Amino acid sequence: LIDKEVFMPGTHDVSSMCIFRAFWNSRTNRIVIAKRVGTGAILGYAIFTIGDVTDERFGKQRIKTCYLQRMAVRVANQNQGIYEQLIDHILLNHS
């Protein structure tokens, strides 16, 4: 339901289906859900991929990575800092 509210009409069905199919087939993908305190109503979500890669420019050092794939907050709950809270959670706990 959030996707239908937030993303352009006609794009959410195909886009969401592809993203969620890839999401469930990977062990490195994560989802964070923002819920209203008290009711547990879903206000938004962020889907991201975590990794641990090497880059020859840095020798053999492993580099933690985090790629944001998709993020949405219900229209009625936007401009309340929920996007920022989701990003803060990802950066503090997964980077």
C-alpha cells in the first residue's frame, strides 16, 4: 500500500515485484520498517543491501558497504523525520 501512495502510478507494480523478488533471494538484503508507537501501524520502510568487499586500491582491506535499494514513507507521515530516522538506523547499525 505504501508503494501505491508514494511512487508514480503504473510503475509500482512491476518495480516492486522485481525489487521484492531479488530481495527475498539474497542473504545480504535487509529491510527496516518504521512503525507507529502504540498501534504498530506501518509508516514506512527502507530496503538495503549490506556487503563486505575488497578494493584493490586499498590493498586487502575489507570495506563494509550498504546500498539503499528503495525507501518509502506513507504520504500522511512524510515531513515528520521518518526518512531521516530510517537512514540513521541503517548507518548506525549496518555500516
